[in-house]
Amino acid sequence: MSSEAVIRHNRSFTKTAALCLALLGFLLLSTPLAVSAEQYFGDFAYVTNAAGVIITRYIADGYTVGIPSTINGLPVTSIGNYAFMSRFNLRSVSIPDSVTSIGGAVFQECPKLSSVTIPNSVTNMGWGMFAYCTGLSSITIGTNVTSIGDITFLGCYSLSTITIPNSVTSIGDRAFQGCSRLNDVTVGNSVTNIGLNAFEDCTSLTGVYFQGNAPSIGDGVFANDDNATIYYREGTTGWGATYGGRPTVMEYSGSGGITSPANGSTLSSSCATFSWDAIAGATRYALWVGTSPGGYDLYPVFVDGLTRTFTGLPTNGSNIYVRLWAQISGTWHVADNHAYTAALDTGNTTRVATNDHWLIEAPNVVFNSSRTTIITDGGTWTIIGNCTFGNYPSLSNNAAWVVGPGSVWSNSGFLDLNTGGNALTIANSGQVYDTTGIIRTLSSVTVTDPGSIWNNSGDLYVGTNSCDARLVIANGAQVLAANAFIGSGSGISNNSVLVTGTGSSLILSNSLTAGYGTITLNSGTVVVNQLYLTNNTSSVMNFNGGVLQTGGSTVSNGVAFAVGDGVHSATLDLFGGAHGFADGLFINTSASLIGTGSITGSITNAGVIAPGDSIGVITDTGDLSLLGGAMMSMELGGTNTWLYDQFDVSGALNFGGTLSVSLVNGFTPQAGDRFDLFDFGSGAGAFGSLNLPALDPSLYWNTNLLYSTGVIEVDLATARVLSPAPGSTNNSASVTFTWDTGVGASQYALWVGSASNSYDLHALLVGTNLSRTLSLPVDGRALYVRLWSCLYGNWEYNDYSYRAFNAVKARFTGLGNGATFGSANVTLTWDAGAGASQYALWVGSSAGGHDLYAAVEGANLSRALTGLPTDGRRLYVRLWSLINGTWKQNDYMFTAYTAPTTRAEMISPTNGTVLVSNPVTLN
């Protein structure tokens, strides 16, 4: 079976089903060297060979994992297939440079894994290595990796950018399929082949930058990537106006380019002048200035000279990207790309920079009014105690910046941004640590850029007895806490949390509560153990996009809980537990409900419901309505109930949209397999379309019970008898059998026998006919029928059993056997019997004789006989019944009428009188 067939049965994007089926045919990471039995070291299972240690399994469930470089003195050289598969809590992993080979699906379905570096020692990355690592936002691939395997990053929708090093020569089938937030890709100069659908459904892709000649590509490499542009280097070959269906732009590689500010430098203010050398042949230039590579959200301008000044640039220490375009001979070429760090707004400033490591030991550190603190360029500031920005309302407008890799601010106590416009910005991989974080009235915290972290070991308060407190998590940054309270206390309003940008995350080990406040999730991820929105309309969550992962939910704020804004991708991922939606749950278009758990409240689905992070069950005590564009995505990994997805509804299930069923874990359905996908109190409607997995040609999906019991079954594709009903009793000797066509049957045959697997009564090849009338026994025997179907050259059959019709000969009614006729004229009547087509009558003076009468009576049920003997003799009557072509009789005996024999009597003269005359008249 081809990978095309097994990964995608239709155009639907099906998470783990695509991965697991694509892995069929691959073996575990193997080596020609003999290996030991499995052993254990800490949280790892491993085997050894002559080359060293192969990690086979991670047997714990930790958040942060460091793989050892040696075990018992042997180097760790390999990580085996599936070693970390489905570790749902894994957030980071460190791979030592002793490792040279990483197997297939090693980190498959680790949804919280966010950043990984593949060391330069690694030469082999296995297939499906990070498939469905939905939280993976950053990946660095070592410079000695030679290939990106099939489905390596399938469904990693948090990835925004990736650089494929020059060592890589091939990119496998579907390697980045479904990375819907992937913005730009740099492809090294050694890549010669890109597989089927490698970047399909990367719908945010804007730029693919090739450093070498055009590789050969498979079909659908950039399918559905409608905004992507292909950039190639001047002097490389194989390019046309389009590549893989996308437009191409040549990047200028001659002399000239941006000369100032220097690439990688920090801008000095919100105003910056960019200058460049003349490009040979260029008649005009353009500058794009944006907050992402290749972006132009800040400025897109045309320039006729060699310089341009921009004002109003960000001053928050974030990344700024500048692209210079040159128009040469009417064609626009990318001439240069630079990246900068935005300026930091300063004033009454304390700066902690390179090689500065400040330590303050005080129970309470208070910032005065309008004080700015900048921790940058790897500086560190440690406070042993609590820290407050503006301890009184008059001590306000303080600001702190923690910017750049290695820049860290640590507090052993709480960090309190008090009332009055105090602000903390954490950018460009800066990090802040404390026990409890507090943001009060008009104060704010902004955490932005990949690698930036605000880690609260305790709780986080955004607006406690406060108004207009604000937390922003953007562009791949991360905020952590035990519990978060948005608007708690009294006299409060307009407090807010915004999570936006690919890879951004708010991770809470316990609960997230919106009391008097708004949580807005545009993109990125929010992870909570319990979500509370219980303060009526004051508790608001705008779930526009991104991923919400929750182990429990209590929502009763007067409106249905909506997943997604109908435009952006949004996923509600249930980690088990109970989820109450008092006003209902709405899954919008472009949104999904996944995971496992029990839901209270009715659900309306316009998007996708896919129980489980692989296999799982979702229950709902309310109703489920599936709208026309909705999809139910169900996975089958076996026939036991814990091996396939299920959705159980206590109320009504209103079917609609599409049912998409896929196979996982190498499962192959067999005839007789049964899957109870849905349980429901009542059902209505039907799916508009069914996308079911391909089966062996001799099998088909039987969905006859889908809308009554929620069951689909796998049956043989052989024809089935439609009538008479299997198990029934025939009502005559002539029986017409009819059957359906089956699936793919080219002709049919019919056996009828008196025993199972026999054909003593009939054995017929009936061609393409779908019916046959047969003459069968009428003695009530068991009949065995086998209907054969020729499927792709092979004869397959279904067996049925029936009861033959039990024929009954006609019998006289009225006169009983042995009766005496009352005259010479007698009318005989009889019943119809059962199965008799006509009748005959014999009357004779001896048994079996017919000297007195013999006639076929047809279908008549009576005969008037005249002139029968009246001498009292015995009369023998035989009543014949014609049954199934054979005359059968019932015999009777009657007594003929005896005629009267009375003598004449003298009536005059009376007896004994004396005769007185002669002659005498006698009467």
C-alpha cells in the first residue's frame, strides 16, 4: 500500500491517523551490531551494543528531561523509535552531542514540547520524529543531519520558522504538512529532492528561501499555501516563473546592500535611518520593516534614493526585521535582509548589562516614581526578598526591561506592580522569576519573543482589587504560575490577559479564574488544570485562536463558550476531568474539540470534534448538534472499546456534516469487526458525507446501524439475500430468491440443499441476475441456501437457512368418515388443504375403485353426486390433492343410502269383517 493511500484517505487532515498509517512498513531503529537485553538507568530503559547505548524508552513523565551522554561508562549514541512518544507533560529535552542517530517517532505527540536543539553530532533524524508536537515553536537542526524524514514535523502547527542546514540533501514526504503557522523556511544549498506534499497546508507560509539550485519535487509540495513566495539566489538554476505552483522571486546576490545600521545591532531610538549601497542595474528600491522575518507590518515603502528614515519604531527591545528590495530590469529582487533589536526607552535609568551581576538582599525593595531599570545583554539581577513597583499611588510610572539572552531578574519573594502605570517588559529571551506575581490598576506586564519567560512559582494576580491591569504574552514568550486570577477582590473591572503569537503560552499547574476580567487567546497556548468563568458577564474569555488545554472547566457566564472566531485555527484540548458549560459549548469553523473528558451542557459543532489526543472518549450530558460544515473525526486502533474513539451523548444527537474515520497503530479491520462510535438518547438527521478507511476488496463498511445505535461494522462485500427473509418458512413450493449486488461482485451462484454445505436440490450459476425462482420441497424440512459472489476472481459466500413449506392434503368437511348418506344424491365438500393447486374425486364400490365416479374437480371445493346406490352398500371415496406436481390422496369410507321396502295393506273391508255380497271390492 502506498504512503499516499495510507496517510490521507481523503482531503481531510487527520492527526494521528495520518502518522501511524505512514509508519507501517518501517521497523524499529536497528543496527547490525548485537544488542543486549533491556536495562534501566534512572528514568531510561536502554540496550547496549558494541557502539554504545541505545535509549529505548523514557519511563517517567517529567517536564524537563536531560538525556545522559554516558551510562555506566558507555556513550549514549542512539535514541530508539518511540522512546518519548506521547509524553504529554514533556516541555523540554536536552540531547547530548554523543548522540549520532535518532529513530522514528521519538517525540511523536508530545504536545507541550516547545523547543529542541538537534546537536551537530546527529546525522540521522528518523521519520515522524516530532509529528503532532503541537506546541513545538522552535527547532534547531544540527549541521551534519543529511535528511529530513517522512512526516518528521507533521502537524507541528506552532512552528513559525525553520532553517534546513546545508548538510541536508532530501526532505521527505509530508515532512512539514499541516504546520499551519509556519511563516518562513530557509532551505540549504544541498537539498536535491523534496517529497510529496512536504509543505502542504502550511497556510501561513509567506517565504521559502532556497540557497541552491531548484530541487526535484513531488506533487502537492506547496498545496494550499496560497500566500507563499519562493525566493532563490541569483546564479542558481532550475527556476521558472513558478515553482511547485507558487510564484518565484530571485534574490540579488551581487555587491551592495544595507550598510547601516549594522546587521544585528540595537537601534538607538524609535527613529532610525537605513542606508544602502547602490545595486547594479537597480532603478528603484523598496523597504519592508516588520516584526517577523519578511514581514512589513511596520512599514512597506518605495524608495528612489539610497536612504530612508523611519519614525515611531518600537522601543521595547523586541526584534525588528528589514528587507531591501531592488527593481532590476522591471523585476523585483530581494537584495538584503537585516535583523535588529528595538531600542529601549530610558530615562531615570539603572542599567544592568554584560558581566553585571547584581545581588540585593532586602526584605522589600521598592521602586520610586518614574524609575527605569534595564537588564540586558546577559546581565543578572537577584533580589533576596520582595519587590514592589511604586508602593504608593504617588510612586508610579516605573518601568523595568529584561531583554536579551542570558538577561535574568530573580526575586525570592513576590513581584508587585502596584497601582499607577508601572510596566515590566520581558523581551528577546529575557527571563524573570518570582514567587507571586501581582499586576494592579493601570500597570502592565508584556512578555514577548521566543525564549522570554516570566516564571511565578506561586500564584499570578492580574488586577487584585484593581482596574485596568494588563498582561500581554506575545510572539512565542511564556508565562508560568500555579494559579492565575484575572480580576479578584472588589471594586474591579477591565483587567485583561492577552495571549497572541505563534508559540506564546500561559502555563498554569492549577487553575485560571476570570472574576472581573477578560482572557483573550488569539494564538499560542493556554494550559490549565481547571478553568473558572463563573462571575456572569464579568467573566469573559475571547477564545479566538490557539490552543486551550484544560483538565477541568466550570463556565457559567451567561453565554455559550465559543472555541474560535470562525477564521483562525483554535483547539480546545480536554485533559480528562469534568467540564461544565452551563450555557453550552460552540465549536466554530476552523476550530476543534479534542482530548477526553465528561462535558455537562449541550454542544453545537461547526468545526471538528476528534476525541482523544490519540484514542479517547468524550461524554456529554446534553445534546450534540453537528452543523453542515462540521466534522466528526474518529480513530480506530482495535476492536476493544478502549482502542477506538467514542462520543457518548445523553440527549439528542443531530447528525450532520462529515464523519471521517481513520486507522491508527497499524490496525487493519476484519470481517465482523464492530465499532460503537456514538451512544445517544435520540438521533435525527444524517451525515452529509462519510469518509471511511479503505478496506480489503472483499470487505465493506456496513453503516445500517449508524443512525440508530451509532455502530459501524465491517462485513464481507458478498451479496446478501433480500427475500425471503433469512430464517423464514416458505409459503409455497415455488420460492423466488432475490439479493443485492454486494460490492464489486461480477457474478453469482446459488446452492440449495437438505444439509449445510450441500446442493442436492439446486446448484445454479446465475450470472449477473439478482433473483431466481426455484421449486422446493413442501415437506417442512430444513433448507440450506448458499449465495455465492465472485469478487475479483474469488468466490465468497453467505449462508442462510429456511424451513420448507409443509403441504397439507385437502380433507372432507361436513360428513365425517364412515357416515351414511341420506339419499342417492349427495354433495361432498372439502377444505383447500395447504399447497394444493387442484383436486380430483373417485367413488367406487371397492377400496381404491372409481366405478361409480371419477373426475378432476379443478380448484372447486365441492361436488354434487347423483344416482348413487341406495342399497346400503359400502362406498369408497378418494379425495385427491395435486401438490407440487404430485397427486396425493385421502381415503374415506361411507355407507350408501338404503331405500324403504314397506308392503301394501288392505284398507277395506276391514280385517275380520263378514263378506255379505259377491263380488267384493277390495281396497
